[in-house]
Amino acid sequence: MGFSQLFDFLERLQKNNNKEWMDAHRKEYHAIRDFFVAWLDDLNGQLAAIDDGYFDTPGKKAINRINNNLMFFPNKPIYKDHFAAGLDQVSKQGDFYIELGVEECFMGGGYWHPSSKFLKSIREAIDYNGEELRAILDTPSFKKTFGGMVPSEKLIQPPKGFDKDHPHLDLLKMKSFAAGCYITREEVMATDFNKKVIRVYKELLPFRRYLNEAVSV
């Protein structure tokens, strides 16, 4: 069992996205899920070994459900076209996210459309010490790996309570704070994939720690 079988299963699931097909292939799904969980367990240990502040996240806790939430997204198919997980997970936001799917593979982290409470906390951190976040974003290796933050919605006017001449107004206007990079299937199936994941994790860590500290204050 490996990533090749994982992608093959997802391709067939995408073409047969219904409960009848999944029920007929339930044993195969669980075998692939078990493989992915075991891989996450191994990666969880490797990341804990290099990061003293790492939050232990076993594979069964890290993995996301493959079922779409049809209550909130009734127009989506029953099943997702990817396996995904969040490591270093104190909560479902701010974790280190990995997605391996039919259409794309992605690694990243941060706060995508955070709650108003978290967004307020992040803006307060930027107001107090935006220079630190700016320095992280301007790091050449960060720019090379992620190309900056993931584009997101922005306010037209300054957030309430902030001046239009604020030195970090462009950051304060953002509604999401996330960064990540896309990877190819060939990279996922390469023998050095874990090393690549660890490199991305380490590069993203200062950014994630800044945000996580902001919302925990």
C-alpha cells in the first residue's frame, strides 16, 4: 500500500461519487485510510523530534473526514476528492495542513477566514508588533517556498479602530492569514517526500507560531 494506490482510489471515487460505490469498496477505503493514518503517525513523530513546541497529533486525530458536510454544503458531492489532515493541531485552525487529492496536493497553514475573535487578535498583534510578521513574510526562503500569503479577501477601508496611515495597513485589511505551496503527485510518491514535508513545515513554523501566539493571548 502506498500513495500510488491512494491516488488511484481517489480517481475512481471521483468518477463514482455515491454511497453504493463506496459501500462496495469500503474494505479498500479502510486499507488506504489505515496507510494514510500510519504515514501521519510516522510524520507526527518526526515533526515532534525537530520542534520543541510541537503539539502531539496522532494520525487518527489529524485526519479529516472524507465525507463532505452536506448540511452546510448541500451542492457538494457526498465524498471529498482528497485525503487531508492537520498536524501540530491544538485546534482545527492554525495547524499544519496537508492535502493529497485528485485535483491538487497542498501543504500549508495559518488562519483561513478566522472567527471575528481570532481576526481581532491577529490585528491587535500586527498593531503591536507588525514588524515581526513583515520580517517573516519578507524572508527570501519564505517567499521562494510560498510566494507570500495565500490571496484572500481584503477590507476596502481600515478596520475599525485603525488609522488609514498605519504602517501595516495592508496586513490589517486582510481577512485571512494563510500560506502554503502546491506539490505534484511525483513529489508525493518520491522517496524523499517526508524530507520535503519537514522542510516546508520548518519554513512555515515562524509564520504559524506568530499567528497562534496572537490568538492565544
